[in-house]
Amino acid sequence: MIRTETMYKNFKLFDGETPEIQNDAWFVVDSEKGEITDLGFGADTPKSDKVVDLEDKYVMPGLINAHTHIMMNPISNKLNYLSEAEVTFTALQNLKELLKTGVTYIRDCGCAFDVDIKLAKLQAEGQLDGTEIIPSGRPMSMTGGHGDFTEGLNGETTWGNLVDSEDEMRKAVRQEFKLGAKNIKVMATGGVMSATDQIDDTELTESEIAVAVEEAHSKHMTVAAHAEGANGIHNAIVAGVDSVEHGSYITDEDIQLMLKQGTYLTPTLIAAYTIPEYGEGKLPQYMIDKANSFIDTFFKRIGVAIKAGVKITLGTDAGTPFNGFKDVPYELELLTKVGATNTQALFASSQNSAKLLGIDDKYGTLKKGKVADFLVLNDDPVADVRAVQQTDKSVYKKGVKVF
């Protein structure tokens, strides 16, 4: 490959680290590495092989979505008896949609047949371009819990690893490690989409989650806890998880504990919003009833956590009912509606998510030495995060325009 450098100039920069927009910015991208080799401001720019004038538009980091389910179809809402071929086909389609909407990196939080791990391996081998994946593989669930969905054409497996003791947890985490997982997903409570439980049911025990944390952290993996009920949230935080997913009934006590421990919160507000908004007459009644029963409290408690200073990341639970992969930017607007500032929401989508995923050495901010994953917008996202919802925005992955 012939190494070339491309100069992108004449744009307004939100770099994912500085709260304000920086005017008259430019940076140079190495075509071989896809990284920013130089960055500055003003008309005095270095010579490059190619120059692209971005016409005074707004540039920001590509979105990092810390909670997706690329195996799921948000329209058909099919959850059971999926084959590995169907899961893989759906995942590839969803990855394309994510990239088009501006999501350049994801953490997938539970995928049947460990398809997310297999796709991430193809990416590492250079065989699959596009939105990159931090994979979790199959999640950890108790028997009958939020994760015990039947999969395979003949019902030969389950979505999650079914674990009912500390020893079973330890073995399942080690199995996912062997396959190549970079994150472990634990189902600490019930959930909206599982018919056999309530969202505030306590499922995995504190000691079982602690084993998952011990095993994962000793092997350079993180742990994300699906946790909606207060007791399950508490168990997950005490056990030492890296992030609480959803956090619907988070208490003031546990907000303080999260602040003390540096635990991240991935709210996924849109996942609760879409079910009652679009699901009437289309989804099982238990899903509608569950969502309606807690959504107001959920949004209020997330607002309290944000205002208290808990570190939030961008996550949408994309793939859940009517929660489309193209709709990821709407989560930023919802975060501001419950109390986040525009800048807090944007930091959630950039530096915070990158730090949680452990990729902040190269991703999450637009700086010299970082990967050139960026979006070009017509309007200022710091003034109004709805600017990110622009449907025809330009998306660059490793310095190459992909949309």
C-alpha cells in the first residue's frame, strides 16, 4: 500500500474531550493506519497529498454504543429458535445500519452462538470492515432468568449460559474467555423482554457476580451487569462490575457507591421508551405492562444519578423491540431530557464509552495519534444534540468516508 496523507480542513471541532467547539480546525490522517498524525487550528496547515475542505461544518468523534444486541431484529422481535445463520445474517445487516447512523464502535452485550466474538475475530484478521466490536458472547443468566431464551432450529441451546452456582459461573466465564470475549455480561435481575420474571426480581447472587468479576478482571475483561431492580443493582455494584446497564431503580445509596468506585452507568433510555410508544397491539402484553410500570421512575432515577455525577456512557440496547439501530442518536436527546447537559451526553458517546470499553488509547476523542473515526454534521451538536440525528451526515471510519 502506498502511504498517503489526507488533510481535512476548515471545520468546527468537538473533539470528545474539550467541552467547547473549536473553530477553524484541521487534521491530517495517515491512510495506512487510519490515524490522525497532526492536528491544529488556523490557516497555516502542513502540506499533504490530498486536501478535503469540510466547508465550515461540525466534526465530532464517531459514536461509541456501549450496549447493543446485533443478533436481534427490532421489527420482527423474534427471540427464540434463532439459528446461527439467522443470527449472523441479522448481525451483519445491523452493523451496516449502525455505521450509517454514525456508530463506529460497539460493545455487544449478549449474542447467541457467540456470533459477536466470531465477527470480532474476522475484524481482527482484516476480513470484515465497518463498525468495530467489543464482544461479550453469550451472557450469564440463572435458569429461568433474563437470558434463558431457547435458541437453535431444534431448540438445542439457549441464548445465555445458564449458571446456578459460583462454580458454574466460573466455568462459563472461562469458556467465553477461551472463545475470545472481551466483556462478560451478567443478568443480575429480571427484565422487560423475559416472560418468566419481573424486572425487579433478583436473579444472580452477589457472590455469583463477584466470581464473574474476579475471573474477568484477572483476564483483562470487563463486566457489564443487566440490573434494573434495586437489590440486583446493589449486588452488582458491591460485586465490582464495571458498568450497570439500565439502572432503573438505582437508589441514592448506590449512586454514592458508584461514585466512590467509579462504576459506569449505561442508561439505555430509548429501550424503555420504544416499547409502550410503538408496541401496543404488536408485542406481548407482559412487555407493555412491565415497561409502563417503571418508565417514569426509571427516567427520574437516571436523572438523579446524572446530576450526582455518575459517569454515563452511551448505550441503547439496540435490537430490542422497535429500538432500531438507526435510532441510536435519539438516546442523546433522551439523556438531555432527563437532566444531562448536551456536553455530558456527547461525552457519554465519546470519551466515557471509550474508557469503559478499554479502547480510549486510540478511540473516543479526536487527537493526534488517535484513530480518525468521525462524523461531519451541518449543525452544532454542543448547542443541540439533535444535530447528531441528521440522516445524511458524513461518516468516516479510519479516515475513509463510508457514508
